[in-house]
Amino acid sequence: MERSGGGYRGRGTGGGRGGYRGGGRGRGRGRNSGADPQPRPQAVSGQGQGRAQWSPAHAQVGADQRSGPARGGYNVSSGRGGRGGWIPRPPPERPSGSGGPDGGPRSSPWRPVSASPPGPRVNAPDLPSSSGSTELVTDSAVMNVSKQLASTSLDQERNRHNPIMRPDKGGVAAIATVRLRVNHFPVKFNHASIITHYDVDVRPLEPSRHGRPEKLSKSRLSTIRKKVFTDNASVLPLLMTAYDGEKNIFSAVPLPEGQFEVEYSEGEHYTSRKYIFSVTLVNELKLCKLRDYFAGKVSSIPREILQGMDVVMKENPVTHMIPVGRSFHPTESHPDDDLGGGITASRGIQQSLKPTSQGLALCLDYSVLAFRKKMPVIEFLAEHIRGFNLNNFERFKQNVEQVLRDLKVTVTHRLTKQKYVIRGLTEENTRNLSFPDANAPQENIRVVDYFLEKHNKTITYLDIPCLDLGKNNRMNFVPMEFCVLAEGQVYPKENLERNSALVLKDISLANPQERQSRICGMLQSEDGPCGGSIIQNFGLEVNPRMTSVIGRVIGPPALKLAVPATGKLMKITVDKDRCQWNLVGKAVVEGKVIERWAVIDFSHADHRFRLNYDSFIPKLRDRCWRLGIRMEEPLLCQKSKMQILSNDNELRQLLEVVASRAYKLCGGNLQFLLCVMSRKDNGYNSLKWISETKLGLVTQCCLSIHANKGQDQYLANLALKINAKLGGSNVELNDQLPHLQGEGHVMFVGADVNHPGSHDKTSPSIAAVVATVNWPEANRYAARVRPQYHRKEQIQEFGEMCLELVEYYDHLNNVKPEKIVLFRDGVSEGQFDMVLNKELMDLKSAFQKINYFPTITLIVAQKRHQTRFFPESQKDRGPTGNVSPGTVVDTIVVHPFEFDFYLCSHYGSLGTSKPTHYHVLWDEHGFSSDQLQKLIYNMCFTFARCTKPVSLVPPVYYADLVAYRGRLYHQAMERQSLMSASSSSSSSQPSAASLHDCFKLHADLENLMFFV
């Protein structure tokens, strides 16, 4: 029993800086993003050596701008010396030269560092005051206000900052050079071409019965668009256009503006509906502007052109493949990729257009997801639910409903491509199920009779429920045997069984040679971005060969460890190929003395996985002593059970009892609490939340199965984590970090935001900031964490959080850091402006309030990109076929002008190594490419809990861990709220203030590395 419905999509207006709104509802009218070229500061000689103070007109300084020891952006007090201020001078000439045939530069462009002064925040002009009289505002007053507003807008635009320019032509330092291929495919375009951008509005000719506008799905919009273009092929050529599935069409030829009427039906037995398809011109995208940008003739990147070309490049994959997020996957699964249980691995692609030093490039990468197979629902249940039997359906009913809820299905009893969402199962079985007759509501129609009379279908399985496919409170009961799971439905990898998860991981972690081969094959496939004739019709041509680059391998730093017997520091060198080191016969630099600690054994009631206490504890203590960590006997061992973790009140009582007993035994607070569990459990979240925000207890958790094995490497890793959490130092760099030598202290800051999953529409995002608290070692961190608005990327209290960390640094070291190097994680290129002009300014404003003016460098670290490196020959690769640790690329595939580079700092033992992309937005320290690359690479060796360099600079890595810890806190709070609601008649949502307090770290551990 089914009923069709219509929909309405409102137009709205929108867009703004940077062009059209790719997935939004707005019209997308806008101009090219980016401000006018900023005046470049000029060094002025100075006579003072007094304290430099930051002024609102703070300028950046680059390596090519320094004049002696002068520093940019400072008002200099009187005294002796050579410090000077900056005054603006006219912008320099940009590199000139005509572009190549693809609109890109003939050679790798370079332009000097931009140093745009921030300037003060501009307040809006006061409007004419109102004194309560009825006197009309004169035309001249209105004109004055208009001029003031226009002037304000212009001043605000002038005071916006752009990312700085590359200070040199790239780095030169290396212990080796390697030839690499990069999955960037050069794109040629005709710079004389014009791509026309149109706004699309689709609405029903007649409004829906209930009067409410209905949102049309992307698939329906695409189908309607295709029918309109097919019906009007003489004026609307389908193959000359690309559609983003929402509001925007890009065309290689002019299209007629106006309204087109189209009749559309979901399928057999559906009433057809008429829609009005409106086409309105938005803009003409002249590709010569993109050529001019690559040639260095204009400063702002033409984002609207890039967005339009990106839609064009995705048109063929969108048409022939299944879009999932940012990736595209084939419609059919391969038998070799079957994961069992009705799940299959799908090998797809991810792609994006990137402006690079060689011109425009298509970046294409390999992507693997687990999908539910397209198959009949009953067959899926038989594969997915162990022991499933239709003859005993009642036994499996609850499990079936849980497995199927919210999945999409198509139906086979009628001809239609419509997809339906499963809302659940019917209460009654099909044999007894009925629904009200639409023509005679007092009478009921049996489902069995309806399908026989209406569709000539005899239902086979009468003693199982139907699927409820209803929408908007309208009944739609369909027997399972007529339902097929729709293609392209992602299955969460965390829900896979262990063997299936291992197979998926093996498919995902393709080695470099296999990955390179698959990428090249996908590029040239009929379903890929170059398939069909779409891009050729727009005058685009993709070179099928990957880009060749020369990479440099930076030498690893020397490290410091200690001699176990004496504690004397010694210099060590790392392994040549893997850049790893071992702890055999070595001790940590500073091992803490651990005298006050206790154990809670949650595994005690689990006979199969019970902790062997008498074996594990002596082994752990022995390994700690050999690492220079003096661990005494635990004060007590409290035996408990895993069920306690499911009750927050009982868990808190247990933790308080253990802490109280320990205090009575030693007269002091516990240094840390070792918690042994027999399995992974969601109660871990509550344990961390209660201990770290309520009680101030440092905890270290471990699984009894690993503890009982007692392997030396496992025990050493456990010891490293415990020592770091208590303020010890595991490893240090032997030499000071480059370019930061001198008397002034330096602080490294990392910031990240953790967002809830896409299915979660209400939970807050979690912002985290960490910062170093020691110099020059720079390997101990303090952290701050805050909740903020749902999916809000801008850190709302960034300045305040950083100020807290600076004040703690001052408390600990009796001096504030003179230099701050800030790493920001998790932002895309489109959010650079927010980081630079909002977060950074918020930070400076907070510092200014306490008369504190450090110099700052701001760097974005990105891991969510598709760029990969493939060594060309055997001599260019490491033992696993990957690039060596320390490989850096800062030419050809990087930004045409701005200061960015790719660094692969880790050893890739599995799959294909993914480099981190570092993009410098702001620099008051004048780093050269070599200096900054070496600094970041060296820092990757200081991560506290392993004996190898990590893939991401530690401040960012730690910030990510803290933000994730905040997510665990929120999950624990949600669980507690559900338990409270179930035990009481009413429940209330926490206020913003109380939610903030729930995340506040306890004073006893907020400045410790509790999160490692």
C-alpha cells in the first residue's frame, strides 16, 4: 500500500565571497574571493633596543624582508640597537610572463612574502541619533551614512589578511634526493573559453496538498533536470552542461533563461506531477582570469571558476557512479571484495582540482568503503544475522528491526526507481495486516488482497511482518519479499566482525605500486572523470601521466636518552631506514618516582580473562625500573567487576573509595590509578570523565589479555605513557630546534575541533588547545578543552584558552614565552580566512588585554587530502616501497605562491604513506623553508608514547587526542542523562553554563599530560 507525494524547493538567495554555494540553496551570486593586493611593509632602520610592542597594524616578516635584525609590526621604544618598525610601501611587481597552453605558468612561479598589516578593528559608523522627535532624516544625512558604511566596508576589506607568500624558492637541505610521482594530473584549459553559471530553481506547478514545501532529493532533482534537457535538447544540450545536484548548472554554451515545464512520475501507478524548472544567469566565468592568476597578474584566486570546473570534472562520475560524501563508487560490487554478512568492500575514487605551481591539476586517489550489498532484503537478513530462520521469525524480530531501520530499499512489485526509507516493522504479520481504504475510511483492506488485486502479486511469506516504508504519517506497508536494499549504503567499519574488518583493512591499505596502478586505471575508466565527452566539451584535457617531482629527504635529529644505572644523558642516533630507536639498555631522560599508586582490577569476576596480578605487577615494575622510572609497590589492589562500569554512580563511589583508602595509607593523593579491564567497554568513557573532571585522578587503562602476556614491548609502552602522564620526559632532542635559538622562551600550541558524527544533529563540537610548558625541551604539554556550538569549526574561546596556557607557563617558568608557534588542525583551504582573520585576531586581542605581545607564527596542518607520493625506482623507496621518513616536497605540486609543503615524517609500514600538508598562514619569525621543515620534522621525534617519529607534528597530534577525549566526556554525559531520565519521571537538558562546567578539567591534572 503506497501513496505518492510531491515537493517544493524554495529558491532563497545566498552565496557570497568566493562564488556560488556548492551544496546550498542560495543563488550563489558573488565575486571572486580574496582582497586586493596588500601593501607590502618596508623595513626601516631603528635606533632602539627597547621592548617591542605589538600594534594593531602588526606586520608579518618573511625571510626575504629582513633588514638586519629589524622585526616587522612593532612600535619600538627608545634605546640602543637595530630594531625597527615597518611602514607600508607600494606592492611589489608580481612575476610576469605569459601562461603556457594550459593557462598555467611556464615555470614554477615564486613571489615574495606578503606582509599585510592587520590594522585595528574598524567599528561601524554611528547612525544619526534619535532624540524622540519626528523630524525626518535629511537626504544629506542618509548620503553621509551611506558613505560611512561604504568606507567602513572598504576599510574592513583592506584590513583582512591573506596567507603569506613563500619566502624563497623552496628548501635545499637534504641528505638525499628522490624521484617521485605524485597523483596530480595536469589539466589544460582554453583560456579564451567562458563557462556560464546558471541558477536552477525547481518547484511543483501546483503546491502540495498539505501546503508545506517539500525538499526534493538530489536524485529527483537530477532526474528532473535530465528530462528537461532531453525534452528541450535543441536549446538545452545535456552533454554541454554540468549540474551540482542542487542549485547550480555550468554550461559550455549559452543557455536560454526562463521557465520550462516538465512532467515527472516516480513510476508505475504513480500520479505524474508537473514542475517548473527555472534557469537564471548568474555569471560568466572567464578562464582567462584563471590563466592570469597562475601568471601572477592577479592576487586573488578565482574560486568561483575553480568550483565550476570542479563540478564539470565530477559530472561523469556523478552520472555513472554512486556519490558517497566526497568519493564515488561503482554501482556493482566485485565478488572478490565480499566481506560476508551481506557486506562488500567497494573500491572508489576521490578527486579534486588544485591550483599548483605547474598550473591546474586533478588530484585523484583511491578510496575504499564497506557497503551493504544490493540484494533482496530477506537474502540480506539470511547472510547478516547468524542463524536467521524465516520459520522462527519472532525470535529474530528485534534484531531484524535494529539491522534494517533507516536503510533504503527499492520495490519490485511495481516499475519505479524511487527509494524508500525503512521506518521499522509492522506490529502484525502480513497475514493479518490491513489498512484503511482511502475511498471508504471506515473499511479496511487486507494487505494480502491489496497486492493481489492491485499488483497481481501473491505474497509467499505471510507469517512475518511487512516493512513500514511510510512517510509523513502516511502508511505504506510492503512485504519484505518485494523489497531490495538500494545500492551505495555505507556500512560502519566499526560494526564489522573481526575477520571482515581485517579484509577491509587489507583492501584499503594498498601498497604504493598497487595504489598507483589503480589510480591510473580509474582516471581513464569510462566511469571516471575523463570518461565520456563532458570535459572535452568544456575544452578541458587531463594529462594521463602522474606529475614527476624531486623530493628531498631531511636528515633525522640526534636524540637524548639516559643511562639506566647512572641517569647520565647520552646521545643516540636513530635507525637509518625506519628512523626508529629502541629502549634496550636505555632509560628515559627524566623518570618520575612513583610511590603512590593503586590498582582496580575490573577483570576479577571474569574467569576467562582475569588479570594474573602476581605476574603482571612485578613485570611492570621491573620494566619501569629498567627505564629509569622508580615504581614502588602499589598501595592497594581493589577487586571489582566490569558491570560497575555501566553505572556511573557506583563507578564514582568505587573511585572515591580507592582514592580515600590510598590517602589514609600514605597521607597523600594518588599519583595515578591503574585500571585493568577484561574487554573494551563504553564505561571507559565514564571512567575518564569522572576521574579527570570530578576527582582529579590520573588513570591508565589496560586490557587483561595483554597484561597477562607481559611482552616487554607492551610493558615499555605502558611505562612511557605513565611517565608522560605524571610529568616525566621520555625523550628529548639533542640539539635545539632550528631558527629559535636565543634567550627568549618559545611556546608551541596545537588546536583542533572534534565534531559529532553526521547522524548526530545536536551534540556540541569539542574544541581543544594544548601548549608546551617547558623550553628548550618543548616536550611537555598542558591542555584545555571546551564544548561549543554544534559543528562550529571556529574555536569560540580560542584567545581565552591560549591565555590560560600562557599564564600557566608564566607560573611554571617565571617568564612568558616571547615567541609562539601555533599549529591549527582540521581546517580546509576555505576556512583559512576564518583562522587568520578571526581566531588569530581573537588570540592577539586576548594577549593585548594583559599588555602581552609575543611574536606569532600560524601554521595549518592537514591530513585530509588526497595527495600521495610514489617512488619512481627501487633506489627512491624504502623497504616497504614507500618514501623514506623525512621526505619533503615543496615544488611543482604545492601552491603557486603561498608558503606550503608536504612532509612525510613517519615510516610507512602498511599501505601507502600519507604526507601531512603544512600551510603557513602567518609568520612573524621569518622562517625559511628549510628552517620550518626541519623544525617540524625534528618535533615529530618528541611524541611521548612511542619510539619513532609520528606522521603529524605533536602539538596537533595531542590537540586531536584532547578533543577526542572531550567527545568521550560528552558520550559519558549523554549516557548518564539517559540513565537519569529512565529512573525519573522528567529530565531536562543541561544549560550552556552547566555543560561548560561538565567539561572543565580538574585542577589537579589540567596541566598534566593525562591524555596520552
